[in-house]
Amino acid sequence: MKLGIIRCMQTEDYCPGTADFKTIREKKGVFEGVEEKITLVGFCNCGGCPGKKAVLRARKLVERGADTIAFASCIQKGTPIGYPCPFAKKMKELIETDLGDKVKLLDYTH
Ligand code: SF4
């Protein structure tokens, strides 16, 4: 799996992404059961509210080889402060519309 991660720009102040890297390394969370090697090709944020730039960033991740993009748990689960992104659904829809079957989307990481 060639993985790109998109995370919440607002959450960067609270989180260096450690749990995501550990989850990938240990193949836990959404990566449980993945047999193939997971290579992280990029780790970026959504570009800030309301997440419109996430489409451009997803495109760039795919250009750099990502076959899968995970939305970090800060987006849909709201970790670590319990504040899910109010634009998460729309952001995912826009990326799905733009990239279609070029990439698989995962709704969380851990
Ligand atoms: S659009 Fe959502 S994911 Fe992006 S910064 Fe705003 S709250 Fe965070």
C-alpha cells in the first residue's frame, strides 16, 4: 500500500502525528489485516477550513504515488480534542468526485 495521509490543519498545534506513524508501523487501527508493506508517500493537512484545498492535496498525493489516502482521525473522529471536522463529509465527497477510482479513501487512521 502506498499511503497518503490528510489531517486537520487546526489540529496540528496539538498533534505531531505520532499515533498515525505508530499505527502504520504496527498495522493497527484501520490498517489491521493489511498484509502488504505500507509505504507512507506523503503526510499533509487539509489546507484549513473549510477544507477545499484537500482536493488539491489529494491530487498531489496520488501524483506522488498514493493508491490509498487516509483521513487522519482528527478529521472524522475529532481526536485528540473531541471536535470532529464539520466539513469532513463534503471534503471526502469532493475528493471522491475528483479522483474517482484512482485512490481508495480510508475514514480514519487509529
Ligand atoms: S476543514 Fe476540517 S479538517 Fe480542515 S482545518 Fe477545518 S476542521 Fe480541520
